[in-house]
Amino acid sequence: MIDKDLKIYDSVCTGCSACTEACAFPDENGINPIQLIKNEAGLAVPRIDPNICTSCMVCYKACPTEDKIFNSEVTFESYRDKIGECYFGYSLDNEHRFEAATAGISTEIATYLLETNQVDGVVSSYQNDDNEIITEIFTTSFEVKKTRGSIYRQVSLLNGLAEKIEQGNHKKLLVIGLPCHIEGLKTLKKANKYLRKNVEFITIALFCKQTKTEEFSDFERRLLHAKPNQKINYRGKGWPGFTSVKGGQGLPFTNTKFSLMWGSFAFTPDYCFTCSDPIGVVADISVGDAWLRKYYADKTGSSLFVANSETGKKIIEEMAISKRIYIKQESVENIIASQNMDYVKFKTSYINERGVAFGDLDAHSENIPQSYRRLIKWIKFNKWLYETMIRKRIVDFVPEIALKVYGRVSGKIFETFSK
Ligand SMILES: Cc1cc2nc3c(=O)[nH]c(=O)nc-3n(C[C@H](O)[C@H](O)[C@H](O)COP(=O)(O)OP(=O)(O)OC[C@H]3O[C@@H](n4cnc5c(N)ncnc54)[C@H](O)[C@@H]3O)c2cc1C
């Protein structure tokens, strides 16, 4: 986050890169005064070179975070009202459905919009064989396929994007990212004259409660007996899919050590705790897993997704008629239940308190219930516990049953505190 004094708060910065993209004043050598660097935690954050910065404040205007934290009135009830038309469904292309993160809805929308010329490019990310995260503007359905799956790492989706859009003379783009990326895209567009005047965006956000730092991937490599820095394929091969390395072992997503460490707060960057949009209502369409018991039997891939705008709804209805996706109406209640009602409540309450607890922000409100403060303490304790167990390799020796029991207990305590 960048504030009015151009002070940068690493703890609540998502590294989306809206600020670096908005900066309109490179020096005479073309050097941008604001650049992304990796901080001690290995997370991308911006740094301003005061010698060449003109203090024009465009980076501040492009940052999606400050306004969200200090001026946001989000409550669980107001958030629920923003969730649009809800669906259950999947891609009718079996390859997409099976190889994708969940059910190939995102890839199917991308290919459909390209093939029907409703967009001239798709902004999306993937990990290359050298384990680097690449964001490209794809212009063919064939290329889009390589972005299927999940990336459980920080993605700076907007980094370098404005220039690529201008160079490619793109006019209408589909952008696929996490809710924080789409928020960044929206504030970037407001701050960047070229994008404002020349480009229209259609957006897809993935449901997201958290991403992970690189330490989480290192832990997974250990579980998979992989080489240091070897690329991990997250998800794919049915639902909920596998985590695997090329030519090596694959672990089902449901593997206790993997799923508990994923579902816990271990190696969740602090900025995820100041997110208030777990279902991605910021985007035209948001897509997630069908974490409802009634859908568990299907192992090919089933999704819950939401049309949050008229544009989103039109695309989904058109695609159902064209037999590109199967859809069935779902309820808002079931969408929230699939994402753990208590956690959605936590993420849509008292953002300022979360900013104080997980970031280094000043408190703005005194009216926080005691139970909420206890909940935050509980989350911080669990985060510490799981991270210590992983770092000290204690988890390697803890029997699965003990982890499962602890997982249940900690879930119940979370539930009690969040009442
Ligand atoms: C970090 C993370 C957390 C998530 N948390 C939840 C959750 O709590 N609950 C839930 O129901 N679903 C969650 N999801 C979403 C879910 O796992 C699927 O990504 C979603 O259902 C879309 O599936 P799909 O088959 O339509 O995607 P696919 O057709 O496989 O397409 C995936 C698209 O997502 C993009 N993508 C993948 N990872 C990232 C990333 N880190 N940043 C930006 N773009 C990315 C790819 O580039 C591609 O465009 C999460 C996903 C991620 C990446």
C-alpha cells in the first residue's frame, strides 16, 4: 500500500504492480522511479527512487489498498448483497474440465471470447519450466491452454502490462486473476490515461481466501521429493486434483499434510488478511471450487461461479446456449457455505482491525467485539504453530491422525470465536 505521503506499507501490499504500471514519469534513461523488488519475505513490493520521483501521486491513485482499508464500509451483509447470479457447472470440453484447476470454466470463457472475437487478447499467467511466473496477453485458444491450473504463489499480474497492451494495440481484453489483481486493474485504469481512453476490460476473478509465500512451495517440494526450485504443478487431473512435479510423484489435493497446510494460515502473506473479497465480486465473473458435499462425488471437475455484472451474465448465458458450458442455478447461500461461512464473515468484517493485527497500520476504530480480537489472536497462533512445525520439520513426524484431530479442533474454535 502507498499512502498520501508516498510511504509504502509492505505488510498490506499485494504486489499487484498497479503503482509501477501507472507511473508516467520515467527519467531520461527510461528508468521508472517506482519498481518492484523482492523484500526479505520474498514478496514483491514497490520501492520509489526519491532522486527521480516527481511526486505526481499517480502511483498513490493507482494503489487499490488504502481506499479499501480506510474508506471501506464492507460488512458481511453488504458483501452478500453484492454477490450476483450464482451457478454450478463445468466446461463441456472434457480436456479443459479434467486438466484445469477446477472444471475449466475460466479457460473455456477465455477461448470462447477469443473465438467469437469479443476480446482481442486474454491476460493470464502460468509457470514456465524454469519455475518463473509469466503473465502474457494470449491471442489464440491454443496458447491459453497452457495457463490451466493454479499458482499458489504471489503473482504480480499487472507488472509490465500497460506497455504490452499499448504495444499490441489491444482494445478489448479478458483479464483473469485473483480479486486483488482485479481491484488493482480497476484502480490502474482510473490512474492511467491510455488505458482509460483506449481499452475495455472483461474480468474473471478466482475465489480466493489466501495465496502462499515461496516457503509453502518449498514445503511441497519436500513432500514431493523434488529438486530445489523445481516447478510444481498445482491442481489439474480431475477434481480436486493433484499437486505434482514433472517426471515425479504426485500428491492428491486431499493428502492430509498438503491440504491441512494449505487450509491453515501457514505461509499466508499478511496482505491476504486485509482482503475483503473472498468470492471475487469485484470481477464480471468469479469462479471457484464446488466445496459442497452434494458435489463431492464428481471427480472430473465441478465449479461454483458467479456473474457479478450484466456483462458476466450475458457471457455465461451465451456460452450455455452455445453448449460450451453446462450451468445450473445455485443460491448465494450455497456459494457462501462452499467457502466456509465463518471465514467469509471474518474476511468481510472489520478490515481496519485486520490491518492493525496483520499489518502495521494505526487503529481507526475502537468498536471491535472482544470475540473478534480473540479470533485474530487464534489465527496468529495457528499460523505460528503450523509455520514452526514446517520450518523445524516437526510436521514430518506428526502422525496424520493427530494433524486431522488438531485441524478439526482448530476449525471448531474458529467457528466459536466467529459467532
Ligand atoms: C491462490 C488461489 C487461492 C484460491 N482459493 C480458493 C478458495 O479459497 N476457494 C475456492 O473455491 N477456490 C479457490 N481458488 C480457485 C480455484 O482453485 C480455481 O482456480 C477456480 O475454480 C478456477 O478454476 P478453473 O478450472 O475455471 O480454472 P482454469 O481453467 O484452470 O484456469 C485457471 C486460470 O487461473 C489463473 N491463475 C491461477 N493461479 C493464479 C494466481 N495465483 N494469480 C492469478 N491468476 C491465476 C490462470 O492463469 C488461468 O487463467 C483459488 C485459486 C488460487 C490460485
